[in-house]
Amino acid sequence: MLGSPCLLWLLAVTFSLVPRAQPLTPQGFEEEEEDETPWPPSSPVPCDYDHCRHLQVPCKELQGAGQRACLCPGLSSPAQPPDPPRLGEVYMVAEEGRAVVHWCAPSSPVHQYWLLLWEGSRAPQKGPPLNTTVRRAELKGLKAGGAYVICVVAANEAGESSVPGADGESLEGANFPDFGPCRRLAVPPRPLTLVHVAVGVGSGLALLSCSALVWHFCLRERWGCPRRR
């Protein structure tokens, strides 16, 4: 009989030391699954970079500014001169003697651009250097009715892109590809010049007609030229 209370006390202490099991709820199970499941990494996308866009931010800067990883287009080695740019549309303003030239950047590292302008057989005129974001430039002082050759040049530390005529070769009769760095540029005559030419031609014809009439009706009578029967 004396051992019974001791036995009961020992059993009570043993059960009090055993941790209580926590019931598994569906909510706790879902939270554990969410913590253990890894998220798939986001795949990189092409950067918002356009070779022909004016004032285009360099692709390396776009990669650092964006919150999501993006891919830049492939470039040639910086130890090589850049490939020639592609000359695009040329918008002429004949009344003001100017033209707006647009081009696309090559797939090469470029530090600056400039334009070359040939007028006839004269030496080319070199424009001011333009930074790597520029894709459009303006030409001024073009003569109405003149013929020119315009080229865009790209340069980096290794050198500059190749253009025809840079070594003194003649550009007369040269054929320029459609997607190359050069193009022939023909400035149309100004509308006022055409009006003046038309007025001059009309005045000359009127003067000749009046002279013929005066000779026919006046001089023949005065000089007594015989008439046809």
C-alpha cells in the first residue's frame, strides 16, 4: 500500500515532462510548403536598345539602371575599328539649303561619329565630332541644284570605319550600296529659282513674238517689201 502513492507520483512526473504534440493544421502545412519551394529565377530579356534611335542610351547603362536583367546585342572586339554605320533617310529642305541626315549604329564599340561631305571633285569637308548617343545630324549651306556625296564615319580607340574616297580615290561613277555609310545627295533647285526661270523664258518668247509682228506689219510696209499675190 505504501508503494502505490510513490508509483502514482512517479507516473505524474513522467507525463508532465513529455512535450505536448501540436496538432497539424492545414494552414501550417501550407506555410511550410511555401517556405521550402524555391522560386524559379527570372529569365533575362533583350534590353530596350535600338541601333537607329536618336539619343539612344548605351546598352551597358540600361543594364545597370533596370531592376530586371537584360541582354545587350553582341559587339565586335574593341581592339578593332568599328564597322561602317548604315546611312538611313536624308530629309531635304531645299528652300533653306539644308538636309537632315539619319543613320544606324554598327554592331561595334563606338566612341564618336562625324560626317564627311564631298562637293564635286573638292576635298571632303569634315563635320564636328558627335557623341555615341547621336543618330541624327544637320547639314547647312547646301547650294540649290548642287550634287554632293555624304558619308557617316564611326570611330573608337582602335581606329575609324572605312569610307570610299578617304584615300583620295575619285568618287565619280562610284556605286554606293543601299545600306552602306555613303549616299549621293542631289539638292533640288529652289522654287523661286524655277519661277524666275519660267518668267525669263516667257518674257523672251513674248519679246520674240512682238518683234516678229512688228517686222511683219511695219517694216515690210516701210521698206516696200513685195507682197505675195
